[in-house]
Amino acid sequence: MVTALGAGATGLALFAARPAAARDDDDDHPSDSGRPGRRYIIRDGHVMSMDPKVGDFAKADVLVIGKKIAAVGPHLHAGDAAEIDARGKIVMPGFIDTHHHQFETALRSFLANGVLINDGSGSPSADPSYFEYILPKFAPVYRPEDVYISELFGGLAQLDDGVTTVHDVSQIHHSPQHSDAAIKALFDTGRRAAFGYFESAGGVAGNQYPADAVRIKEQWFSSSDQLVHMIMGGEVYLGPETYTQSWQIGRHLDLQIAAHILSPFGVRPILDQLAAGQGGTPGSNIGLGPDNLFIHMTGMSDDGWLGVKNAGAQVSIAFPIEMNMRHGIPPVVKMQSLGMEPSLSSDVEVTMTADFFTQMRSAMTLQRMVVNQMILDQGTFTPPNEWPTPAPGTPPLLNVRDVLRFATINGAKHLRLDGRTGSLTPGKEADIIILDAEAINVAPLNNVPGAVVSLMERTNVETVIVAGKVRKWKGKLPDVNLPGLRRELESSRDYVFAAAGVPQNLYR
Ligand SMILES: [Zn+2]
């Protein structure tokens, strides 16, 4: 049981109790936030709910009781509730990352130039590559304590960035102890998370993937009233025996089944088989379903895409990573043509930041590059046809509202959490970020969604709330010993590099 840990998210120090205090006091966060019955109000912010039924407000309040949003609107009466002054701030739901490999935090920036697979070119992008170093060299030497500190540190870093929910795709399940370390770190981080039970990268001897899913589900996820839930990893590139087993276990346990679906490793014909209901080992006839969450979807056939759409499966796109590491062009235009929308994936910090402002800007910039060029190409580049009106059927340009939706409510839907999070809707849990719109890189405020997507970055994330509990306050994580955790991460990094036989080199 989770409660047997005695720790989990609640093991972190609570804030000192004090009355609703004067404004501009560094300690004036509401005490005991998130506790049952505790009331506080976020007053006079620019509230962007991401729920069309709730709407947006030039100035409004958000009332939080316990872990839930009780009301959103102007001039709310809140009695003696504590108050968070949000004048000059944007109040919106936290970001949701539907694919992040947090166990790689100790290896951050190691592979800043790398592509997926060594292509034999001899270039610095080909060597080191992801599939020669990260999974087969580094991952197999991880001990459970290495898993724990990377998972924890990477999770806290994203919490600091306003990412209140993650799907952690851990491929580090060399033993049940490794799995438990990853799960404990997700609980201890104190943000909402889907624990993705994927394989043992490098296939370390004695690993119990996928069969240990049954124990994990029972031991850690028998309650649905907790911040962390479970997703089954079902990589099709592990071969028909393994993926038949993992998909069958996942469906038996009523878990979502997630998989990387991308150009290499012979995945395209496998997706075609699945789309035809003929996947898996002979006779098992595995097909797609609404329980599938597919990552990337680069390089797939039209039949594969139709199968995914018709099954109601979800797609998570890692815009910056796919562009950098040769997955292919992020398939957002394909999704538009099918009437589908993605959620966003940070993927791997070995190559690119897990920052969500980068995610949103990359999504919008990539799509507009592709579509703008498509429109220019409809003309002749000479007068009078150098600036054509888009032809019928041209995909619409993404706008800031679209990518905000990708980054919030779409992520919630794709992790089956939209009854709980993804928008500022009364009755949902209070996963809220407060962004400083008076900062030097943002003022004067002329457009709320535009300022968030076009201008903001991590330093503008002033306050972060998860399930009613204030976790970031005035730019800091008050219940986190960052220097201590950083030293632990550095010493884990030193161990992992040495054990993998990879020299550390700051100017590789
Ligand atoms: Zn991935």
C-alpha cells in the first residue's frame, strides 16, 4: 500500500501555519493548503480557465477548498478564506506532459547533438547516439537509488516550470526494486503523475517486465484517490511475444497501453497489422483501442493513422525532440487533416529541455513553418501572386489557444485525467499556476494566451499548486532542499558514467 510508506507526497514539510497575512510578505502563502476543508482564494488575477464553459476573465478569483476548485468568477465571497494576491498575474491550469523519461535526468545535456541511431556519417550527431549510449550503455548500470534521485530531481524541476502532471516513461525496470524506486520518487515529488511501466532498457538479466505489472498495480495503485496512477508500457519493437504479453496484461488490468511509434525498428508494418486487428503473436489478433496512447507517430502509413483515429487512440507529439533527433516531421498537420489533436511530450532531457514554454513555441513554430510555406508555394513568388489567399483545404495555422489546449486539457484527456485536472473547472482538483505578467520580459500585458505562449519562460512561473497544495511560492520550491538533492544527483551521475565506462567531458 502507498500509505505504508508513511511518506509519499505528504512526507514533505507542510507550510508553517499563519493567518491570511499582509500582501507582499514572502511568507504569506496559505497555511496547510490542500488539507481537507482548508479554504483560500486566488484574488483578482487574469483567469484563463481552458474550459469553454467557464470562460476567461480580465479579472476574477479562484476559490480553493481542500484539494478542489470550488468556484471561479469575479468578486467571489470567500468569508475568512486566506488570500493569494494575483493582481498582475495570469492564473491558469498547470501544464501536462504526456511523455517524459525522468530517469535520464542524471544524463542531462549529454546528447545535445545526438540523433536516435548512429547513421555511419561519423558526425558529432551520429556518435554518440541515443541507441548506442543512453539505453544500452547508461541505463543498464542504474541502481535503484540512481533511479530515485533522477526521477525526483527531474520531477521537481518540471514542477518548478509549472508542469503539474507528467506521464513518466521509465524504461529502467531491471528489478522490482528499480520499479519501486521510480514509483516512490513520483509520489515523493508530490505532483500528479502517470507511472509508465516500460521495459528494462538493455534487457538486464533477471528483470521481471512485463509480468511484475500485476504486483505493481496491486501494491501501489489499488486506490484511485491518489496523485499517481499507472500506465502499461507496450513497446511493439520488443517483438511479438513480449508485446502480446504486455498488451494482454495491460488490458486485463484495465490500464492504458502506451508505446513509442516511430520511423525506425520496423514499427510501421506492425502498426498496420494492429490497425487491421491482426497484431501480436499468430492467432492473438491484437488490435488498437481507445486505451492506446501512442508517442511520436512519425513515419506511419495512412492505414495506420486511420486505424489510430478510428480506434479513438491518443497521440503525444514531442515537437523539439522529433525535429532534432530525426524521428521525422512532427505529424501535427496529418492530425489536423484527421480532425485529431495531440498532447505534448518533453521526451528526453539528454537532448532538449523539458520546459513547457519551449514545447508550446516549438509546436506552433513548426506547424506554421510547414503551413506558411505550403501557402507561399500556392503562389508564384512574383507579383501579383506572391502573397496568395490560402487555397481551400489548406490546414489552418495553429494559434496560441491551440497550443495552450495541447499543453493542458489535451494532456489530461490523453492520460484519462480530464475529470480531475486540465482546466480551472469547479469540482476538478486545483492544479493551478500563477504567472507573473508584470515581469520585464512580459509587461505590458495585451493578450493573455499570447503572453503565455509567445513571451513567457520559467522565471515567470511564480506559484504552482497541485491538488490544492502550494508547491512553488514566489519563485521558489519552499519544501525542497535543492542543494542536497543536487549533490545526490551529481554523485549518482558520477557513478553512472564510471559504471558505464563513459568518460565525463564538459566540452564533448
Ligand atoms: Zn520516449
